[in-house]
Amino acid sequence: MKKIAYPLLAGLMLISSAHAADPKPTPDETALRNGQKSAQFCRHCHGVGGSSVREDTPNLAGQNEAYLLTQMEKFVSGKRKNEFMEGLIKALTPEERKNIALYFSQQEVVVKPVANAAQAASGKRLYESLCISCHGATAYGTEKVPRLASQQPPYLQDSLKRYRSGSGERIDPLMAAYTRNLKDADIVNLSAYLASMR
Ligand code: HEC
Ligand code: HEC
């Protein structure tokens, strides 16, 4: 029991904050324009406007602004490991990072057709029993948890396997706890479902 108490408790805390009022202020136009400029180079992998065309590369479009900034900070501090991304984000100023996070958070994701409806249906059942408490029914993300809806399935699979293995590329105690008992097939099904969410 002891092992499971921590993620459950943290999960409950995340739920209560996810339901707090979430007013959408009009974004600062200058910051948005500067963000778009600084994000020019990112399109080579993350796609124009952050809708990725590469399977191993996440969509940044529509991703939560605070989450994007946190991940950039993790690349800078070495808490998240990807040699290329670490070097690239280090070369940006804190203000550029902030503007880029704002810019991508405001873009619409270009969705792809559902690849495997049977896998997505199995994934939905797992998602509703294991993940919905934090990631929510729409999986659109909050300041505390990333958006998962319409994300690239191979990227989702890689990420879930990294949390599960504890190999160090991605470390998060909550995600480690919730992926620990997943089988590879569960990961494939969950990723198919998340990619199909609109
Ligand atoms: C050469 C390809 C490439 C370029 C160019 C690139 N990225 Fe990435 N980026 C990746 C890959 C691959 C990942 C996934 C890394 C992983 O699996 O942890 C990633 C991950 C990210 C993440 C984490 C997203 C998430 O969902 O957790 C952020 C944020 C990010 N990149 C921002 C940027 C920004 C900002 C730029 C431009 C300044 C940029 N990237 C340019 C390849 C690239
Ligand atoms: C207790 C809350 C909680 C639960 C339950 C949870 N997650 Fe997460 N999830 C998080 C947090 C917090 C992060 C961000 C961690 C980080 O910074 O690396 C995250 C990150 C992720 C990511 C990385 C997204 C990206 O853009 O890189 C994926 C994929 C993910 N979760 C899928 C799932 C799935 C699938 C389940 C159910 C099996 C699940 N999560 C259950 C809190 C949770």
C-alpha cells in the first residue's frame, strides 16, 4: 500500500487544481510575435506552427504554456536528457523560451487520421481507469500536466517507456509509478487512443 499512496495523493491534489478557475487572458501580441520569430528554427522537426511531421518528435502546438516552459528548463538543467534539445534550448535566453512557449501554446494542432481503431478502443479503457484522474477527460493539459490529445503515437510510446524504465532520459515520480505495471501492448493501445483524441 505504501508504494501507491504517494501517487494517489498527488493525483488528488492535481485534480483539485485542474478544476480551479482557468481564465484565458488575451496573449501579449508583442511576446507572441517575438515567440513566432524565435521558433522559426524549431519547425525543421516540430513542424510549422508546432504540428510535427516526424514521428519521434512531439507536437508543440496547443501544448500547455507552463508545461512547455518547464520542459525547456528541464533540458537546460539536465533533468531531461536529449543531447540536441539540451544544447538548443541552452542557446536561447529565458525571455525567448517564455515567448516560444506562449507562441506554441496558442497554435492549433493539425490532427492526423486514427490509425488503429481497435487499439484506440482498448487504450480508452486503460486511460479511463489509470490516467484520467490527472490528465482529464479531454487530455488538453493544464499547468500541472501536459496535453496528450492528438500527440504523435511513437513519441508517446517512447516517453511512456522512458518513465517506466527509469533509464534517466525522463524522470518523474508520478509517471514512473503509473507506467510501472504497463505492458508494451498497453503502451501501444494508450498511445493510439491519445493520438485519436480531438
Ligand atoms: C533536430 C530536431 C529538433 C529541432 C530542430 C527542435 N526539436 Fe524540440 N524536440 C525534438 C525531439 C526529438 C524531441 C523529443 C525528445 C524526447 O524524446 O525527450 C523534442 C522535444 C521538445 C520539447 C518537449 C515537448 C514535450 O512534449 O515534452 C520541447 C518543449 C521542445 N522540443 C522545444 C523545441 C524548441 C523551442 C525548438 C526550437 C528552438 C526545438 N524544440 C527544435 C527535436 C527537435
Ligand atoms: C498522478 C498524476 C498523473 C497520472 C495518474 C498520470 N500522469 Fe502522465 N504526467 C503527469 C505529469 C505531472 C507529467 C509531466 C512529467 C514530466 O515533467 O516529465 C506527465 C507526463 C506524461 C507524458 C509525457 C507527455 C509529453 O508531452 O512528453 C505522457 C505521455 C503521459 N504523462 C501519459 C500518461 C498516461 C498514459 C497515464 C496513465 C497510464 C498517465 N500519464 C497518468 C501526471 C500524471
